[in-house]
Amino acid sequence: MNQPNHHQIATYLTDYALSELVKYVIEDTGCSIEEAMEQVYNSPLMTALQDEEGELYVQSPAYLYDLMKEHVAEEIEAL
């Protein structure tokens, strides 16, 4: 049996984190799955999460969600 390579592991962990982030948004806001996906996929966190060199994908989804919420709060304060 072949061992998964770094890219496969990163992809799996990123996909898992994204699905959990969408769940967290739905739980916190009560929005639809489409709206939650839009919030997650359009957040700056998405770009950082997909950067395999940064290895942000190894962090827990709860930690990533806190980062995402902090960024949103900062954007609101800037208005």
C-alpha cells in the first residue's frame, strides 16, 4: 500500500477544514449552506489555507474559524 504524499495530505486536511468552517458559519449565523460557503471561500483565509508551504492547514478547524472571525471583525471596525 502506498503512503500518501505531502500534497495528498495537505489536500485532505484543507478539504476537511473547509467543510468544518462552513458548518461553523452555519451554526453561528443560521445562514444557508450556499451563503456559508460563499463566506468561507471568499475569505482571505481561503488563500492562506491553500498555501501548502504555509502549512496553515495543519491547524484545527476551530482555530481557523477564530482567525476568520477576527478578520471579519477587523473589517467591520474599519468601516
